Amino acid sequence: MFESAMEKAAILVEALPYIKDFYGKRVVIKYGGAAMTDCNLKQKVMQDIVLMRYVGMQPIVVHGGGPAINSMLNRLGIESEFINGLRVTSQDAMEIVEMVLGGKINGEIVSGINASGGNAIGITGKDGNLIEAQPMDPDGIMGFVGEIVNINPQIVETIIENGYIPVIAPIGIDEEQAAYNINADLVAAAIAVKMKADKLVLLTDVPGLLQNPQDSSSLISELKVSEVEGYVQQGVIAGGMVPKVQCCVEAVTGGVGRTHIIDGRVPHSILLEIFTREGIGTMVVNG
């Protein structure tokens, strides 16, 4: 029992300099993957976010929700079509996307944070014109898939200033008040830049960037922006990792201190990344 107590004390002492360094700092968390569907992992993420707030950090949550959208579209008999990994979003599908992301998933995350002792407020990119968008494809093939034109952070600032944790669904709005489905990684990166966040953390279903995708021990723990193109040409950065690394590059070149791609399947992965010496996953830095 004594040894166990000493281990716990050592963990707290190790976290102390990080708590000091990140006091008052903003951290954007892109919440997605298995951590959204596994009940145990979901609770651990909520606890991590609440603890961050209690030690003086300012967490900002941006969430995805692809599997839940697929499930609802299937139930309603609406086929899902993807082009280059992006969901083709008809007007009918967009209504479902907005309902699932802005209603069901956003509400569940807010409830989870509140149940863990925090205070969260859920919004979409339509609220306060947070995410101004335009069609990604001017020809209309992709339907209501949008790209970010501008981020208006005032509503997020107000939520934080009043002591709440903002939870953001990645839905944008154009000049005609039409809603658009936007990739959550892109939204997280853009908000991190606009909010002058110190960190951007992407929760994924992989350990990070691997030199060999078949070997989890080949983790690349630190990736410099100058190394990205070479890894893309070598095929090390490929598939679904390409847009995630691109988001990280956009964030750090836009002024975000550091970005991290971490394994959301690991319980308390956010705390392990922020409050331990080793961290986990891949850190993307300027240079």
C-alpha cells in the first residue's frame, strides 16, 4: 500500500511543472474515433477534459461523428457516398448530419462533461457565425460539404470567459444561411489558430505516425514540418494520416505551439500526453 501511495505521489509531482506551464493556456481537443464509441474510453476523455479545466487550463472540444451519421443515414435508407474520404452530402443528408452532430452527439458530450463535474456548453459553427463556410466543390458534386472561409471566435471567447468548456460541432454556415458539413480535423486546426491555442490534440485510433504501419513500436515521436514532404513521398504519411498531419502543419505554422496525434484507445490519453515527461503519440512541431 505504501509503495502504491508513493507511486501516486510521484505521478502528481511529475505533473506539477506541466500544470504550471499550461495554467491559463488553451488546448483544442479534436474528439473522435473509438474514444467516442467505447463507453469506458468516453468517460475517461470526459474526466481528462474536466481535470484540465480544474487545474486552470482552457480546453476547447471539437468533435466528429462519422459512425453515428452513417448509422442514422442507413436507418433512414439514405446511401452514403464518399469521394477522397469526404462524404458527399445532399440536402437531405445535410439535415441528418446537422441533427446528429449538433443534436445527439454534441448533447451527449456536454452531458458527459457535466456528469464528470465540469460545466460545458454545446454549440455548432452556425452559432454566432463561428464558422463561415463556402462549398468545397463549386460544381456541386460534393453537395453540402464545405470549406472554412473564416472563424469568428467571439462566441467561444464568451463561453470560456464565463467559466464553461465549449463543445463545438463542425457545421459551417454561408452568406445565405445554408449549413455545410466540414471535416472536424480542419475545424479543430482553424479554431486552434484563431484562438491562439498552445496545443492542438487529435484523438485517433492509431498510436501516432508509424515508420512501419504494421509495427506499433516504430512510432515517430516527433515530426518537424520540414520532414513532412519526405515522409509523404516515402509513403510513411499516407491514407487517413495525410489530412491529420496537414491539419497539424497548418496549426503550428499558424502559431499554435505544438500539435499532437495520439491514440484515443488508450485510457486517459490526453492526460498522459499533457502531464507526463514522455507523452504519447506523435508531436508535430515547426522546424
